[in-house]
Amino acid sequence: MGLRNMPFYLAFELVLSIILFTSCLVQPTALPNSVFGRGFSRKLAYSGDVPDDYSIAVPSLYNVTYFLTADNFLGDSSTAQDTYTAQSYMFLDILKTTSNVTFNSMDLNYSQISYSVASGPGICLCGGSSSCTSTNCSDVLTPSGADGDTEGLYTLKFNSSVESNSSVAIFFAYNGSLANGLARSSAFNYTNPVTNATDGQVLVAAGLEPVGARTMLPCFDAPKFKANFSMNLQAPSDLIALSNTPEYRSQPGLEPGTTLHVFETTPKMATYLIGVTVGHMVSTSAISNSGRNISIWSVPALGDQHAVPLQAALHGTNYYEAYTGIELPLKKLDFMAIPGLGGAVENWGLLQFDERRMLVNEATEGAYGRYLSADVVCHELAHQWFGDYVTCTDFDNIVVNEGTASFMEYKCINASFPEMAGQALFQRATTPDGENIGVHEGPRENGLSTDSSPYIEALLFIYTPDNFLSYYPAIPYSKGASVWGMLEAYWDSAGPDAFQEGLRTLLTRHALSSATLDDLLLALLDGFATSVNATRSGALSQLKANSTLFNDTDRDALALLRTWITQPGYPLLNVSDGNSIQQGRFYTYGSNVRNDTYLISNDSSWFVPVQVGPLASASSVPLQAGSLATASSGNAGTEWVEMLREPDIMLNMTGQVINKAATRYYRMQYPLGQQQQLIATLSNLTSQGNSSLPQLLEANAFISDALALSFAGNTDPSAILDLANALAASQAAGTGFGLFLLVQPVVEALQQLVLFAEASNTTCSSNLKQAAQQLLTQFAAPILAQETNASAATGKYQAASYAVSQDTFLYDHAKGQVLLAAAFNGDSAAAAFLCGLYANITSNSSSSGGGVGVGVIDPDLRGAAYHAAVAHLGGCLPQPEAEAAWQAMLTKWQTEPDIQEAERALYALPWSVNSSLLQQTLNLTFTDDDVVSRSPANIASALLRNVGSNNLGVNSSRHGSDVAWAWIQDNFAAINSSSIFTTLESLPFIPTQQNLNSLTAFLSPSGDGATAPVANRIRLLAKLQQNVQWAEANIGKSGPQSGLCGTAGGMLLPGSAGGIVTAG
């Protein structure tokens, strides 16, 4: 295994251990400190920090030993040791004669560096021995280029030239910090099973993506430089140690009370995939169909929360092996839950997760928590093939990893949890407890929403120092997944598994190597050709023969597909009254925006597979292709056309929508008459279980487009309430499928309308709030009819009698948010119901967490009950009790051992109607170390959004966003400026000219926000400016107008196709 099976390397290990370890080590000499820390936004800021000339040397093997002490694991950071020592060998193949080698290193303090060529003697370059060239390692290891020290790029000088075709082994002794790369987790309480003493402990774990490996060992820190790794860990003997591969052997360490763990050598892999976790841990295991050991690990106190992630990991592994046809060259897969990780990483064989996201307490978690666990496990598991087995060549091509894993994860969810309706979850996402939507949750709508901004980069984002845009993760994750989903639907329309064959081609062609986006697209094209030749399917052959895409040369076909990866955004297909379809880029801020730095041209066009079918039927009708369209054949010939670079195509669109089952990644705009006809059709929608899903997915896509076009100013916004009226009358709205796919998008749009109505004090705005209240009450009514205060006991998912169908699961997933929206907007019955649940929890408390325990209520409604009580919705609790509920939630957050319950309590805090309590919440959000350490990524923006949603009571003249905005301006100097601008984008400003002027001044060159990245400033101002203009045009006018308010005066009521105003 590794060194142990490699005589050449074994010889070097023996020789170097004698020559080098006997040298006297000197006091470590610090290299210049880096000013560029590790962070997610660094993913694409990668050019220039790896060797420019890849032809000089390449790594083949790293052999690394880390020495950890008991003091590294103390929970109290003030007494813990935050450094470690390490020794490593880097084995290089020299391709060109050279006197130096350049590699990556950051924040590592070297005490000795030596090297040996082939089987020659060791040469000490720096260290304490008199035989060393220098006593100071900074004499022989120097920054490469002007930015070498800040980007972690260093050049090591050999004593003499090393000939080409030689092999060099370089030895390093150094120490590093446990604040980067290899790092301490958040603290947890650990009870010693022998002494019963409880103290604070941490795990030490490696989270290295994208460029953290250089903070852990000297290396070639880029995905394309794959090598083998032999990992060794010395740690206190009472701790568990894990790495990418199984333990090969263990032996007493060099220090008393320690053990040296020696792990099997890994397959070839990228540096950022190194996995290390050490600490007090427990596991639950199962064996996959291929005999691979699958284990879920956590801190001991959470060992009873492994069931859901284990189900996802086990069934997901079986599914991916069958789908790809590839069994990984790994004997085991460990899934590690880390306290306070704030994300997840796909280390090969040792996957690491935020414990709050992966683990599930089935006693208190409902549908949403189970979905989050399945989602993140399936995503990181997909990376074991798409990202680890085959890796993006560089992070400009990160979509190879992230887009494909985000696409595959929903197939894994379907295989692991059929009741979760993976197709619906792919379509859209919701966060009932107030969290931010993750970058690969609901990828279709997530991608479309993000990608419609004029200030977003393309899928293939080539970083240069002049680029002002920061990395926007929803693009490679959600857009990547959605584009692959669209292509899969087209590939497979003429026969099953054609797209799957393309992904298999990618994995076999680039096994244990790297790939670009072009490599992926070519593999998809070649996989289709393989399917045609292998199956000789008539549909496949005819599609190839008649399709421009599949009948082109590889180069021409690649150029068509590259329209989706080299230009930002996506098309809006506009259907004229004459059934002509034209394409042009869709923008969130209106179709008149043309100042996008990344816009290729104002007439950008895409290769668009177009499919047409009726909205209310699962069957399709033949197309009539015009002269500018290329008709496909076989089954696809009756449903699909290819829209190429021509300006338009002609279709018979009568009563039809584009496209079936919502597999497209573009938006549709229909003529007014056809849109009204389709809206009316929604009232006739029914849901008869799983068989209705394709039809409801089509309806969801139509609703999503209509809402987006309304808010962008492309169509009359009266469509928003017309959609709501039609859905309120449909049978489907009362089902789980309908609630999740149809009702919830409209509920969110109604909440947005109410926010806009806050900007003015006109008859229109007042009536609009009343109309929204009436519609939200209608949507909440069937939920209230089905629920009681004790409708489902805690732990319902553990009960054998609880039958979870797809419809039931989606209903449970969505109902809390719909009830909360209705209660927040004046539905007294919904408010009373939710506060009654809160009272039931407190009266049946079984926890000391602030007097609010588990109780006996439906776990899918716990978060909504907490929010309603704290928010004093509809006066459902007396004001003093609502303030006491806020304090109970704060105490629960600080003391509750159930990590998901603690998080749920935290998200309830911003709903208070007390301005002082809101300010305390903001203080907690931005300055409390516990919040920052446990939720470093998105919790601040989620809380800020919730604060902005609170109107401080029905009769209050202030809004929660006013409080938040005033607090930010007053406390800006004390806020961590690296996160504030991103979180500001989550604040739902009331769209008034006053707020726009205030924000403009804040972000001006002389304002406090002048340090904001240009991208953040542009997005913030453009969003608020558009909202101000939209609100004024559609709500704020006092005289007669079209759109939402129709005619002046009278009562605004949900209306008909002609508008929503009925004059009083």
C-alpha cells in the first residue's frame, strides 16, 4: 500500500528517516504571514497562486505526519494550544532540469528542509545542523513573485541543478496553526465514561476547499495536481483518528499516552480533498451492496441522531455505484458531523458536515430537517464520483464538480427517500424556520432567480484581477444542475439513459484525473452517440439524424452547448399573438437593462430545446415547426424543436405551455389573452397523487414565470392576484403537491406585495394589504381544518402508524410557512392556532431550555409556533408573554442541547415586535461569538431578513427593516465588514425614495459603506431602485391607474382577468 508497496519510496523513507530526523532542529523560523485567509469566496480567485510552468515538476506522493497533543482538544480556547507540529515528505517527478521548485505554502513555520535526489544522500538546506546550508529556512524558501507571500506561493532553491527524469524527495519539519486548514471545531461537552467528569472538548478536522491545503502542508495546491497521500496522525490514545482511508496500523506514539495512526495510502486525488478528523467520536455503520463500510460519526452526545443520514449514505452509495457503473477505489466512506463547521466538504472517503445540517433528532425534527440531511449527504456523496474520482481542472471549471453533484443529489434523494418527491424539491425550495436557501436547494428556481441579475457571472468564469464580481455560488451549483437537467430531458426524450451514458463517459475517460467544462460537454455528446450505436433505438437514431445538435461535428455541437456556459443569464422566450417565439435575455430589473459588464452582446442567444404540451394534461400534442426551427424525430419529433441562433421559431401554441414537466432553464412570456386563459386553467387543476406530479411541475413553472415577469415589469402585475384567485379555487391547492409547488410561490409573492405596499399610504396600498390578507386566509383555511393542537405527536416520523407519502411529506414541509404568512398578515385564526401550539409546548415542557420543551405537537409546526409567539401575531399572546417568549427562545438558544431546536429558537428571535428586543437580536447576530462560531456563513443574513419582515405590530408606524437599517448605520464600525455587505442584500428595505437616498449616501465614496465590493454596491442599489420604481408605478399612485389598482377609490378585492379592483 503506498510507500509500503513502492520499493523506491520505501527506500527513500528509510534513508531520509536516518539522515534527516537525526539532525538537530532549530527554533522555527516564521515565513511572512498571509493576508489572504481561507474562505468560500476564494473559489474562483485562484489564478496566479500555483506554479506558472507546470512542466518543471509534478508531485507523485505526499507522506505527512501530524503530532497533536491533549491541549489541542481543550474546549476553552484561552487555555488550549492552537498550534501543532508536523513532518512531511513531498515526492516530485522532475520533468525539466531545474535548480529550484515552486510550490504552495501558507502560514507554515519551517524549522528544517532537506532533500534527496533518487537514492542519493540527503542534503540539508536549512536547520540546526552544521551541515545545513543555512540556519534560517527563509534563506532557501522565498516568496515567488510580488504576491507570493500573500497567495502562498514559494520557491525552494536546491544546492545544485536536478536533472530531468529524476525523482526528488523533499523533507519538511514545521509547525502550523489550528486556525486554518487543519482547525479546531466549536466546543462541545464531553463526559468521560470512566470518571464521569464533564468538560469542554473540540474536534480537530481538516476543511481545505478550495486552497486550504497549503496551510496544512507544502504542496502543489491545485486540483489538476493529483497525487497519492500517506497520512499519519499522532494523538492522545483516548481519541479516535480518521483519515481518507482505513487505518493500516497503529502503534505507541513518541510521547507517553499517545498513539501513532498510520493510514493506507490514498488513490490519486487533489490536495483539497485531504481528510483528517481527531477527537471523541462515536459511529453507526452499515455495509453497501459492494461491501464498502458506510459510517456516520458524531460527538458522543449526538450518537442517537444517525439514522436519517445513514439511510441517505447507504442507499445513496448503492444508487451512485449502479448509476455510474463505477465502484470507488475506497474501502470505506465516513460521514463526520462537525460542531460549528458551517458547511460541508467532500473529502474523499472522509466527508465532513455541519452537525446541525446532517444529524436529525427524529423526536423534534419534521419534514424540513429530514430533507436538509438527505440533501447535503446526497450532494457530498455525489462528489465522491463527480469531484473526487474526476475533478475539475481548476476552480474556473468548478461546475464540473458542483453543478453535476447538485444535479445528481436529487436522484439520490429519490432513491434513498422516495417519499420526499425529489422532482418537486429540485424545482423549488422553502425554509420554514427562516434560514437562507442553500446554494443547491431547489436548484431550478434558485438558479433562475439568481441568474436573472444583470450583475452575475457566467458558468465558466475566468478570473482576472480586473473582474469586480465576487463568486456567486448559486450559479455553479443551481444553474449548473438546472442546465444539466434541461439537457437530460432532451437527451432522454428519444430513449432512456442517453444522458447517463454521457456522465459514464466522463468518468471513464477522466478517471482519477481532471476535466474541464468542455470535457464534460464532449462526454455528454459522445455518450449520446454511444447510446445510439449500442441500442440502435429508432427514436435515438432519428433524433440524431434530424437534430442539428446531434448531427453536427463535435466542434459545432460544442459551440451550441457552450452558449449555456460562456455567457451569463438565460433566455426569455416571448410568444407573440401570431405564435412566433423570439428569445432575448431576461433581467430581474426589467428588460431595458443593458449595462451588464458580462453581457456578450445585447442580442445574446442560446441553443434552446423547446417542448410544448397542454397545462392541464399529461399528454402532448404535435408541434408545427416553422422554417426556422429544426424538428426532432421519433417521440421527440412530436414534442420538441431546437431553437438555435435564429431569431425566432413558429409553433402551434394554442392552449399550450412550454415546456412539459418544467425541465427548461428559461422563462416564458405569453400574449395577454393566452396568459389569462392559462391562469383560468389553474382553477381546474387537481392532484391525484404521484401521477399528477408532471402536470403540477408544469403549472409551477408557469406560475414562477408569471410572478417573475410581473415583478420585473414585463407584464401587468395584476396577474399576481389573478394567479392567487385561481389557485384558491383549485382542488390541487389543498394537497401537499399543490401547497408546495403552486400555493407557496404565490404566498411568497403576496408577502412581497405587502412589503411594497408599506412604501405608500394610498387607498391602493391599503386595499392591497386587505386583498393579500383575504387570499392568505383562504390558503391557510384548509390547513387549519386538518390540524389540531395535538394533530401529530412529537416523533411522528418514528411512529410505525405514520404513513409518509410524497403528498404528505410536501404538505408537512410547506404548511408551517403558509400558516405563518397568513397569521402575520392578519389571519387571527392562524395566529391563535400557532400561539396555542406554543402554549401547548410550554405546558408540556420536558426540557430545561428556558421552560420550552419538546411538548406534544407536530414537529413540522414548531418553528412557526415559536415565531408566532415571539411576534405577538394578532395579539395571540399578551405583550408581556410575547416578550417572555423572546427571552425563552434566547435561553433555549444558549442552553438547549438539541442543536436543531436551539437553531429554531435562534431564528425566532428577530420576530419580536419590541424595538429594543430587535436591537438586542441584531447585537447577537453580528457580535456574539457563539452565533459567529456556530453559524459563520449565512445566519446573519437570515436573521436580518427576518428582522426586516416584522412590521412591529398592526398599528405601528415603524417596520422591522427600519430598525435593522438604523442599527446597521449606527453600529457599522463595530460590525465585521467582511460579511455585512452580503447580509445587507438580505434586508428587505421598504421601497421608499427616502430609503434609496439613505442607502445611496451610505454606499457613496464618502459614506461608511464605501469599502463594500463594487458588486455588492451595484446589486444593492439596483435592487432597491427597481423596487422603488415598481412600487411607485403599481401601488403608490393616488389617481386612476392600470395594473394592481385599476380604478381609483373603492375596495380592492381579489378580482378577475380584467384586474383585481372592483370599485365600491
